[in-house]
Amino acid sequence: MLSAMRYSSVAAPTPITSLRCLVVDNDPTAAAALAACVQQAPFLSLVASCTSPAQALAYLRTHPVDVLFLPIELPLLAGLQLLRPAGQGPAVVLTSSYPDYNLQSHGTYGVVDYLLKPFCSARFRQVAGRLHAQRPAATPVCKSGMFAPLYTSGLHLWVNKQLTQLRLADVLYIEDLGDRTRIKMLQQELIIEESFATLANQLPEPQFLRINPTCIVALSHTTAVVGNALAVAGRRLPLGAALQDEVLARVFQTSF
């Protein structure tokens, strides 16, 4: 009788899954160059390449992504819609044409590294190695399958080339100055180059209300209605004629 043969089984090595990478750049040439770098890197997998934040956001709503390559020069609001707090979204690699940006100061948003344009193969390999070593967790997805939206109590803007968050509770009003925007706060006043429209989209209703085409106020800081104007921080801000009834109704409902 033949004795039973014993086999020593050797467990097959567990395959290392590639990190799913989404490339975003409003310059098609830069997007293509970065996509090519991703495709050539071990342990990285290109899942999509987008030339606008809107395209990227639409993709993220239905597809999990591990790494997001994002240019720092994107319009501020559009770019911020793609960022998530560290640990709640993809790892982020910022790209830029300008070496003087403080690209390593945004760890709050899961930024793990940066790349300068034009992209260098040796530098990209360093970034790819770092991403592989960190192995970020899979991107969280809402129960509906959509990319979890970012909710914040702050106003994001660039101050001295650094991304800064201002407390919404401290904002009194913002005003369009044409090529610049005034942000009046409890303790300070900022005049920045970010567009009025971009900042206006970050101010939530019903706390903030546009009272004329060039001004949005925080209703909680409105102290009086004087004729066709609102008094905010000692200044009278005119009410737009077309908006007057709506503005007055909202102000009285909220503050008086």
C-alpha cells in the first residue's frame, strides 16, 4: 500500500494592487504628460485623466480613487471641491509651474507630495515610491455611491501664497472691487486677488445674503436697516433695487 504523499504547499504571494490615480490638469499637454508618467510607474494605475474640475468631480462621484494629481493653479473653489480632509479621501499630489508655492503646507487635505512642471521622470519616481510606501486607504464613498462632499465652516483663500481658512463666523461681508475682493472681518480687512464670484460660492445660505450685485453680507452681523441700506460694522451697504423686498424680508426674519 502506497503511503499518502505529503505536499508542502507554498502560499502564493499576495498581489500588490495598484493605486488608482486620477490626473487633473486644465492644460491638455500637461495632463497627457502626467498620465504617461503614471502609466509607466509600477504600482500606479491610471483610471482617468480630466482637463477640468467638473469632469473630475463627476468621475469621483461614481468611482473610487486612491491618488489625485491636482494642479494648484486651478480656480480655488473648483479645486477645493476635489479636496477632502486627510484620511477621508484620496492622497493628493499637487502640481505647479511655480516653485515658490508652499506646496507642502496642506497636509490637512491629504497632500503627501508635489511635482513641478515640466515633470521630471526621476522626481516622479520619488513621488510614486512615496505613494507606494504610504499605501493610502481606499477613498470613502457615500451610501449613494457618490463622492462624499466637503462641508466646512471656513472660507478658503490664498494669503501670501498659502491656502488659508477663515472662520465664517468672523466674516462680516465681502465686496467686489472689480479686479480684487474685499473681505471685511471682525478683527481685520483683507483685499485679495481671488474673484468675488469664487468666494461668493463658498458662503452658505441662509447665513449670508447677496444684497446687491457686488456685496454679500452676514445677516447675523447686520445691525440696522437705514433707508435703502443695511448697517454692517458701522458701514451702510446699499440694497439693490431688484433685491430690496427679498433682502428686507430675509433680514427681518433672521435678525429682528
